[in-house]
Amino acid sequence: MGLRQHRLEHVMGMPIGVDVCDPDIGAKTVDRVYRWLRFVDATFSTYCEDSEISRLNRGELAVEQTHPAVRSVLRRCERLRMQTDGYFDIRAPHHSARRVVVEAGPARPIDPSGLVKGWSVAGAALILDRAGARNYCINAGGDARLRGRSWNGESWRVGIQHPRIRDRLAAVLVASDVGIATSGAYERGEHIVDPHTGRPSQGVLSVTVVGPDVATADAYATAAYAMGPRGAQWCAGLKDYAAMVILSEGAVLSTPAMSRYRV
Amino acid sequence: MRNKSVAAAVVVVVVVVILVLVLHHQQTVQRSTTSVRLSAPGGPTSTASGASTAPTPAASKVSGVFTGETVAMQYGPVQVAIDVQGGKIIDVKAVQYPVDRPRSQFINAQAVPLLRSEVLKAQSANIDLISGATFTSNAFATSLQAAIGQEQKKAAAH
């Protein structure tokens, strides 16, 4: 059919794909999207020594001195923490297979990446929207924003990765004009922890959340994963967001709103 | 056949309702007391006992609202209805749930949507993108995504 741009670059330590199916949108617009994503990485990455988040954590920077985007993200993280009964917590202790780092008090380092990934995708979508794009897909390592139709004129088809068999899918969703985020412990050495116990969340393999905003979907997926099996019921109470939770024993729990996306 | 598969679906739904209630009570339910009889519109009645695992009615093209018979639970009667369109469950509602207990002890099934449960399957399908947990330096995700891009580029060129 029409002209289509597909680009895949590594930013923020993951492959980020941008597909634009509007012939009037040029490569320069896509360049702007990747410039934005690199700005987000340089500002928010906890792996980058010079990022504002790293400097905040070392006490070299006060919150008031940070970029307005950082302050806006941190305020939003705090609202999400309250909204999720503390299960979305950027101060949650980090957990690796070897050690649990639990530090008490407000000095505990922050890691807003549970929101930032989805938020960066939402920002990238805004760049495309403002350039006049109407049919596109941005996928940052599993957090995606979809708009309009794919290249073949149909809604976007999203495969939900199987949590145990890496080259298979657990489900296929068909969607447009939504954000999608999946949280889980597929490949990473570190796991999402329950902020209340500091231990890795148990009983859940993955949580996929679909709704109007990909950043919120990202945070909800992280929170629901941290809640363990009861996260599925929590998701069922969410307004405007659908969820699919894959439990360790192989059951898939979906909220009623999910059925509109399932094929 | 159709009614049977829908009946099986209602059994699954009832089991889910029971599990949800059990989770909320943190107490066990006497499974032996649960039994479901279904009356599907215009068809014979079939009986099934609870707590069985049954396939979903994905293959059938049945439509309509199916109401399960009231199930006696430790805490009172529970009854659910499913709305099926073209063989797919599109809505589940509890039409009756225990009300003689303090409200806090029970979920209000009308207010708290019920979850649908299915067995995890592995499948392959034609897709535009993948959503999974963060792929950090995951060569697989990169190559798979790139492959999808290539495939679509080819298709778009036609």
C-alpha cells in the first residue's frame, strides 16, 4: 500500500522501533523522535553517571534545580505511588539475584524508569502527532503507543510475548489509539520487587496493561506485577485500562475490558 | 454440542467467581456443595459439577445471555450470567451474590468486575509488534522486531 517508514535503534539500552505509515511524514520527523528519546535517556538513566537522576541520587543536584521534565515525572510518580497503594514506588529497593539492597529513610535512591519508559513513548507520540502523523506505532522494548492503522490498513496487531517460551506469543491483541505496556521478569536479571517487603514479586509472570496513556499503563503494569496474583483483581477496578495477567501456574486472567482487544 | 460448550464456559465462570470469593474471604469453600445447572436458550439442560476444568467455547458461534443456576456456597447463594456473542464471552456478571453478610466481607460483584480465566497457550501469529517485559540487550527481541520490519517492508512494496 502506501509509503512506510520503519526504523529501529538502540536507545535506553533497548531496541526502540518507530513505524510511521503516513507518506507525508518525513525522515526528519523520525529523527526528532530519536533525539527526544536520547534526551530522555541522558536525563533519566540510572546507568548514566551524568544523568540528572544519578546526580539527584548522589546529592549533587536538588530537585528544584532539575529539568522541568524531571520534576514533572517525579510529581507524577508520587501521584501513582498513592494511587497504587505504594506498589508503584520509585524508591523501592533494587533486587538482584545476589543481594537485596534495602536502605531505610528518604536517602534511598530513586529509579523512575517504571514510568519513564512509557512516558518517553508518550512524548515521542506527541512529536509525531504534532507533525501530523495519524498512523504509527512506537515500541520501546515492549511499551508501545499505537495510532490509526498499520501499513496494511488494519488495526495494529500486538503479540504478547510468552513468558516461558521466548519465540512464542501468549496472546495477540488488536488495537488502535492506545498505549500498551507489559511488566514481567522474562529476561532481566533483576526483578520487580514488592516495595512493602523488598522481596521479588511472586506468583506472576507478566502483566500487560492497555489504555489511553502508555506511561500510566507502564506504571500500572509495574504496580500490578509487584502486587502478585491479587494484582489482577486490582486491575479489574481500573478505569479506562484493561489488563491481562499471566500467573506462574499458567493461568491467564483478563479483566472484562480486555476482551475487546483479544483475537 | 454448542450448549455443552457454553455450559462448560459457565462452569469455568462459576469456578472463577468462587475463587474470587475464596480469595476475598481467605477461607476455604466446600467444593462438594457446588453444582451448576445451565439452561441455555432453546436447548436441553445439562448439568456439570463445579471445580472442573473445561474448555472455553471459542469454537462455537453461540450468542445470547446464559445464566447459571444458583450455587450454594458456604456464605450464601451465588449466581452468574455470561453474555456470549459469536461464541465469545463478552461479559460476565454476578446476578446474585451473598448479601446477608456485612458488606465488607464480600465483594460487590456488580461493582468489582470479574476476571476471566484461561489456560496459558503458546502461539505464533502474524503481528506488527511485540509487547513483553523490557528486553535489555536481548538479541532475540531486536532480531524479531527487525524481521517483522523487513517482512512488512516487503509487503508494503507490493
